[in-house]
Amino acid sequence: MAIDVATVRKVARLSRIAEPEEVLPALAEQLNGIMQWIEQLAEVDTDGVEPLTSVVNQGLPLREDVVTEGGDASRVLANAPKSVGGFFVVPKVVE
Amino acid sequence: MSNLTDLTLKAALDGLASKQFTSVELTQAHLTAMESARALNAYIAETPEKALQMAAASDVRRASGDAGPLDGAPLGIKDLFCTEGVGTTAGSKMLANFKPTYESTVTSQLWRDGAVMLGKLNLDEFAMGSSNESSASGPVINPWRAIGSDRKLTPGGSSGGSAAAVAAGLCLGATATDTGGSIRQPAAFTGTVGIKPTYGRCSRWGIVAFASSLDQAGPITRTVEDAALMLGSMAGHDPKDSTSLDLPVPDFSAFVGKSVKGLRIGVPKEYRVDGMPVEIEALWTQGTAWLKAAGCEVVEISLPNTKYALPAYYIVAPAEASSNLARYDGMRFGLRAAGSNLTETYENTRAQGFGDEVKRRILIGTYVLSHGYYDAYYIKALKVRRRISDDFDSAWTQCDAILTPTAPSAAFALGENASDPVAMYLNDVFTVTVNLAGLPGLSLPAGLSSEGLPLGLQLIGKPLDEGTLFSLASVMEKAADVSQRPQSWWRASS
């Protein structure tokens, strides 16, 4: 299950990280090193074992479906790279 | 008055209470120390005006008999905690200009109890690292040096700034976070005390997320008693974090100095790893001897899946990180880089904003969650996580707490492990099991290596049993009597 250059290119695309073509071989080698080390997990017998997703032994709490904090667009927009008239400004999405 | 930065948090609070000095004096002493210690690169941002303002307000409160549990105590804050109006970078270029409009729950509780903020402490980028070298602000330098050497050593990571600042007297205590060992390993490397409480004790709200099922906040301090004091303010239920435990916060300080007679201490045989330095093994044995002398019974236990904890962690943590860090898309906050279309804007933003280690983990996380690999890697890792957690559950039938080394070595040189990610990951071999199982773990300074560098021991407790850890740690702290501080070479060089 080795990671080749094509796989790194695909995963970088899925991750939305621009990785220049020339770094892909080195990156593939690094990720392979890490994944090979991870492969030892195959030795563990996990038949019939339930995956552990949370160590908190309580159900997720529920609350009333009401606004708690809100109504202050200026705080929400304070760190926006670009905003106009109370809105985020994003690059053109539809040509 | 000249040694206000040498006081423990407890002694400083006593001094404030008995009017030996004011919070403004205490805070100013720390600000001066910080200025002369910039060579350590422990602080990303110093906030002197805010600090003096908060200190003056504290002095007014104290004068009117209104002082909180930490009133007037100057603390450092890891730059992963959002602080209202004060830049919060997470050690990343991505957040270089991010100024939160809200305060993290943990820090707001510290201010509620009267503490003073000195500044924001350096860390590995997004808390991903074990040496502080992945920080966009550059590495922190350990205040400790090997005897007769001026080689720059790592303070550990990711809470390297927190640990270095506490060790060097640049704050009375610091907040930190721990996802795989990021409180305990730096504490061990700097001769300080650090505790990662039970998962859910401290609210994660307002802490920049790395791996949400593993991240926990905790304090780094110079003594066990100080850690208990600080954790008491940091912990507590918060409706804004759905995994925050709705339980009362025990009086952790009351456990310090309590008898540990009759407690059973487990020593896991699987922690005797190949290549562990003899002096760490000897220190571990010494630790058990101290606890025996205090009336504890030491039992050998088995945690058979220990060696699989790190590989499981390096699936679970990157998987969660790749999902958490998807929010950095350049649209709502953080860096935005130019691109000719939307996708390119995303890709360029993330390529420029993230450093190499963060990118590596996002790629691994995306890979193990991608179609065709999800079951083979991610689900497999969660099953191994269950087995590791089960190992602890069966250990608790034989013992009340577990004693291990904190890290497999003393502080290493900056650059020493930088080229091999897996070698760097192995730093967390003794700490990461605790995160996977959600248990409390405390590291305390237990001795010095032959080179004169601090070595730590780790105590692991049952869920919610931080109290026992504080009792055991205070016994060991007394026995170890590690009163040495690093020599302040950084002052001469500035």
C-alpha cells in the first residue's frame, strides 16, 4: 500500500494544499516512512473490538434551540480578510 | 524584593495577601525578567500594558478585601488560547494577524480568579511537535544547558514556551495544552511540573483545535502545589464545550501533602523500551523507592498494547487535525493568499499559511480518511485505541496509580531530530497512551542527568483522580528535592 507520487498529488488536492510538482517525490518518501511505521497496527487483534471514538462516558448534552450569543456581525467579521457592508467577500465562485 | 520572580505561585499569593508587595510590583518584576530573557524566545507577544492594568485592578480588589484565589498572580498564556483583543497565532503564519473577539473559557476563569496576563507563549505550530521547532515564530531555547556546554537545547513541545518561561522565572505559572504529551514532555525537559487532567476537566472552548478527542488544557508550574492551585481555576464545566464534564471541581490543593500510605503503584513492564538511557531507568527505580518509603505498595503491571499507542495516535490525531484545520480556507479569518479561482485561493492560502509539519499531518489525516483507507487505517486505529483503554481498565484492578518515566531522554539539541518525523514522534512514547485513554497524567522533576539536565517522572491516574496524583507527586517532590534552577546565562547574553 505504498504511497506514490500520484497518491500524494491526489491527497494534496483533497487537502486543498498547493504542493509544487518538484516536492512530491520527497513528500511521498516521508509519508511512506510514516505509514510503514504505522503498518505495525496490523499485528493487533481487533476482531470484535468496538472502535473508541470518545473517552467521555456521557451522552452529548442537549440544549434549547435558541440564539445564545449573536446579533453582532461586526465581531464575526472582525478578522475577515475582506468584508463589505456586513458580509464576507469571497473570490468569484461561479464564472 | 529582588527575587520576586523566584517565588512559587503559592508563596507569591501569600506575599500579596500579607501585603509584602503589590501585584504591580510582582508583575513589573516579571516584565523586566521577560525583557532580559528575549534570547529564549519563550514569548511570542509580551503584553506589558495589559499586565500592569490587570495588576493595578488586582491591587484595588485586594485592598477592598475582594481578592480571588489567584488574585494578582502574573501568568503566561500559551498562544493557543484565544484572548480577546490580543493576537492569537497558534504559532502559525495562518493566524499571524488573528485577534479573537472572545476569550477562551480557561483563560476567562483565570481572570475571573484574579490572575494577570503577562503575554502569549511560543509553541509548535498548531501544537504539532515535540521540540517547538515547528513554530512560525522560531524555536524556544531551553533555559537549561548541559554542564560545560553552550549548545542550544529544545524545551520540548508543543508547550515549549510555557515550560521555558516557567523554568526561567518569566511567569509564576503558564497555561499549556496536551494532545499526545505536549504538557508533560516539556515539563520533563525543563524541570517543571505539568499536569494533563482527565479529558473533559477543562473546557476546550476558545482553544485553537488540533485533535478534539485528545486535546486537554492544563498548567505548567514550578511546584506540585502550584499546579493544583492553577488547575483548580482552569477546570470546570462549560456548556460551550459538549465534551466538558458536568462535575464539581475538587479542591485539588487539599490533596497536596496528603498521606499516600497503602496506595498501590503500578509499574508497567512494557515501558522498559529498548535504548532507554540507564539513568532514566535508575530514576524510575528511585521513584518507586520514594513511594515505597511513603507507604505505597509497588506492583508490576502489564499494558500489553503500549507499543501500538503511537502508531494509533498518528492516525487518530492527523485524521482529526485534517478535519479541524479545514476551517483555514482564507475566507472568514486568517491568511488569504491570491489565486486565479476559488480552489486555487484555498490551495495557495493553505500552502503559504501552514508549515511543513502541519501540512504533513493534514496529508496523512486526509489519506487515512480517504475512500478505501478509512476502515483499514482510521477504524483500525480506533479499535486499537479501545484496546489501549481496556489495558488501563484492567490495570486499575491491581493499582491506584501508575509510575513511568515522562520521556525517553533528557532535552535534546535543537535540530537533532528535525529530519526524521518518526524519531521526533517517539518522544511521546510514554505520554501518548494517557491521551488515547483520556486519563490524567502528571510529570514532575525527579532528578538531573549526568549532564546536569532535568529528568521527569510521570504519574498516571484513574479517570477524575487528579487528587491522588497531586498527593503522590507532592511526596515524590519532597523526596527528590530538585531545588536547582537553570543558571541565567540568557541575561548575560542580552
